[in-house]
Amino acid sequence: MRNRLLAGAAALAAATALIALPAGIADADAYASDGAVLYTANNVPVSPGDPMSIDLTNGTVATMNNPGTTTGVKCTASHLSGYVTSNPAATGSATASSQINALTFSGCTSNVVGVTGVTSLTMDYLPYTLSVTDSPGYPVTLAPVSGTQPKVTAILKTVTGTATCIYLSTGSAIYANATNVPPRINLSLQRYVKIAGPSICSANIDFTASYGPVTDTAPGNGGIVLVQ
């Protein structure tokens, strides 16, 4: 049986952002016929109900920038937590899912002219469903269970007061792909459009972040999650 490290999805914000992801270097067609998609590192199948946890990859930041620039908001920490809701047999096209109850950002700053600080950055419409498919490319989706589109609210301190910037995703979910070396989920240039806020709020933002690895925090597990 070949297990493949997952990259951990988030985001988000989004997060931006919670199920471990398959190895990008392993053979996408090498699956065990009798096993579930997700395992812990000691070859114990992940059980529905197991709590899962994921943070930004060490040394990285989450950014929500004006498209094509480095101007916007960056956060040094982001955390996702929830629990596994399904872990079917691996087939090469099977999908495992988790419910994400928390997707948070902290250590946020801004280099936008006129902005003096970031009060909060919030991913709205929680809980989200995080889905990981064991097909080639290892697609990951993070979507509100309510059927709405991902939404971000940024509350900024400015030289003239407080600005509340509200953005809606241009898609129905946050999309990502996983790699194993290094183990992470990569979210790149997820576009959001402003639906409310003053002129100091950018008309559009692109959300980029890397999360991983994912851990199963159930008693007796406590390890990186694998996928076969």
C-alpha cells in the first residue's frame, strides 16, 4: 500500500485554509483497493468525526493584495480547524471531506497608503466544507456549506477613522492544489470583488496562501495525515 503525504485550506481566508493532501510526486494511479482515502502517518485510517487542524506553512504569510501588486493586507498567522465528515475508499477519484468551523487570521498589517492598521480580517459564512479528491492534480475546494460564495470582511484603521471593506469571491469556492514536497496546500490568486466599503478599499483583491501540513488531533493519532 502506498500512502502519500498530504499538504494540508483553507481560505482563505481563504483560508484561505483542513484535510491532508496527497503527495505531488507519487504515482496518481497507485491506490490500495481496500483502503480509505485518508490515513495518519502510522497507517491508521482517519475516522469521520476526527478533529483536524492546519496553519500557514512555516515561514509564509497570507496576502490579500490589489491584483498585480504587492499592496494590500498580509497576515503572519492563519488557522483552520474542524472535523472529518467523510473518508471513502480510495479509487483515484474519491473525495474526502471535512467541516471547517474556524478560519481565522491574525498578525495582519497593511501597506495601503492611508491605512494605519488592521483591526480584523474575517472569513464569513462559516462553516465551510473542505473537500480533497485523490485524482491527478489533487484538487482541493473550500466552500460555504450554506451555498453562498466565500466572503471576506476587513476592518481597517485609517488616518480618517475606520473603514470596513467587504469582498465576495468571484467563484462559488476557494480552489487549491496540493503538493508533497514541501507538504502544503497552495492557494494562489483567488479573486474577490468589493461589494461594500469606501474608496480606500481596493476594488478587487487576490488571496494567496500556503497551508500545511494537516494534522489529525484525535487522541492516539496526533500526526500528519496521509492519502493513498
